Amino acid sequence: MNYYNSIIDTIGDTPLVKLNKVTKGIRGTVLAKVEYFNPGNSVKDRIAIKMIEDAEAAGLIRPGGTIIEGTSGNTGMGLALAAIGKGYKCIFTMADKQSQEKIDILRAVGAEVVVCPTNVTPDDPRSYYSVAKRLNQEIPNSLYPNQYDNLSNTAAHYETTGPEIWRDTEGRITHFAAGVGTGGTICGTSKFLKEQNPGIVSVGIDTYGSVFKKYKETGVFDEGEIYPYLTEGIGEDILPQNVDFSVIDHFVKVTDKDAAIMARRLAREEGLFVGWSCGSAAHGALEWAREHLQDDDVLVIILPDHGTRYLGKIYNDTWMKDHGFLESRQFATARDIVR
Ligand code: PMP
């Protein structure tokens, strides 16, 4: 019989899918690694299981324990699935800018969710970082994986995402692009790929309102770069230990609006119903590719999650219009088209 022993065993081996329409005018081949094929519908399943298994091996959590994490939702989903298989409880702290869908999904798989204010500094006791740390100190036999500074995050991508891309492109990849949040995806994957071929160029996608691009270019942690933005999952107001700037060659910043419009184009033009930060990654990577890609080049872009989590936001025309992200001529109804 051909079956998996548990849902955890279905993580990884996601497909590379060629982008055909949004790449108009770009030379070379552009492939998307579609991470919503993971069982929790995101790239984060990979790091969740790795962080738990590394913690078990180090004796940091015992049977019946509680996993506590600050998460924008996707890591929580991965941790929740892994916890079900392994018999742990989960408590997640989330910033209140995150989609209601993400909170509902985590509760659906049995996790407790604590919603914290977004616009406070990370060291404020009310921030989702601080609340997670406090709960970890208060609850016995609890594990705080801390995806930002836990190097099992980068290791998961070094061990799985990188080798899969190298195998599936038969070593022909020349450029790699991914959004940067904790940094695990881009740094683990880039490190593996650059060990195979040091010529591979790695492009990190950042948001306006985040510190990464300026830090890479100047070495200065500029608090003036920090302001509120809407895109979920990428950009930071801290420098996580998983961000190794030596394996990221360039950064491109993308606005909330350009990201939202590109995500909608991926859904409608490529049939890839993906999340908001996928729009950031694709918009930024394609902007880069338009200037730099040659005919024989192969660019792989990570698309981290699925569109269902953003139905009330970027896939809702009224929400898009209210945010000034949709021009009225793009706001066509079926009746307008018939007319
Ligand atoms: N997009 C989404 C939707 C995410 O949840 C994350 C994780 N924060 C990322 C992109 C960025 O990935 P990483 O944390 O590995 O840098």
C-alpha cells in the first residue's frame, strides 16, 4: 500500500511551476516554488517540524509539553500540525494586524491564540515577542522555538528547500529570490545553493517600513526605516539571527500595493492562488529579472503560502478599493463587462 504514516511526512517536495504570463518581456526562465502544496499550506511547515525535532533531541521538551510561539500564522499552523502528531499543546501570540482567517485556522486545529497590539516596540511587554517569552517562563515544560533566532529554521531550508531546487532544476538555477521575514527561507536555501555553485545570485525581497535593505547596503540599523505597513510575513523591525546578510546579494523593496496587485495577477493569469507576500516576492524578483536576467538564466522564486488566508483583504475588491490599491477601471463588475 502507498500511504504516509502521518501528515508530517507529506511536508516538502513542493513543485516548481513556470510563470508564463506575468513574465512578459523578461528573458530566461522564471520558476515559482509553490509552497502552498505543504499540508499547512505554507513554507513554514518545513521549519516547524525541524525546530520541534531538534528541541526533542536536545531534551528541551518532554511528552505532554506546550509549544509557545510568536507567529504571523503560518509557523503556527506548521507547529500545530506537528504538535497534533506528537501530542503537544500549542499557544500562539499574534500581532493584531494579521488576517482573522489566520487566527480562525489556528483555533480550528486546536491551538490557543493570544492577539497582541501591532504598533508597539518589540521590547514593549505587550508585544507578541514579549508575551510569548513571558508565557514560556510561566508555563512548565513549555518550549519557545523562537523562529527568529532559532537556527533550526535556516537548517530546515538548507536541508530541504535548497536540495529540492538544485535537484529539480538539474543544477541550472542561476538566480534565487525569496521574501525575508525571519530570514530562514532565503538564507538556508541560498547557503545550500551557493555551496553547489557560488555564482548563484540571491535576491531578498523586503517591504517599505522594514530595516533589511538599508542594513545590507550601509551596515546601519536605521530606526527611521521603521514604520507600519500591511504586508504579512516579510520585513522586520529587528535583525533576526536567521538573517545572514553574507548569503543575500541584493535586496529589493516592494510596496503593499504592488504586492497585492501582483498576488491577484498570479491568481488570475497563472492560476496560482497565493498569499500577499507571494505578490511581494514575485513583483520584486521580476523587477530585478527585467534588468538582469539573460536568455539562459533560470530564476526560482519562493511563493510561501496560499490565498485563502487573504480573502478578506487583497482578494476582496472593496477592501482593495478602500486602501487605494485598485483603480476604479480595474473594479469592473460582470455588468460593466456586458455593457
Ligand atoms: N511570507 C509569509 C506569508 C510568511 O509567513 C513568512 C514567514 N515569516 C515569510 C514570507 C518569510 O519567510 P522567512 O521567515 O523564512 O524569511
